[in-house]
Amino acid sequence: MRITLGSGAATQVSSANSDQWYYWTDAWQQNEKKALKELNDGAYVEFDNINDALAWLNDPE
């Protein structure tokens, strides 16, 4: 399987992981870079337990 990226570059994805073609799209790669930057910048929330995490997720604010 061959995938052409938005930059015009092409990459080869083996048939073993061709079901993960989306990983190589520009949108996925841009979001991956954004997520790594947020992690490096400390822009995340840590929880001591699952109940605190669920409460945070369910908070409408």
C-alpha cells in the first residue's frame, strides 16, 4: 500500500499495518504533534483515581 501525504511525499505502509493508513494522514500527524506539544507543555490533567477522572469528564464546565 502506498500513501501520498499532503506535502506530496509518499510513504510505504506494509500490508501488515495497512489497516492503520489513517495514522499517516496529514490531519493525524498534525494532531499527533499538537498532542506531544501539549504533553511537553504540561497541558494535561492527572487524577488519583478513576472516580476523579470520571467526575472531571462529566463536569459540564
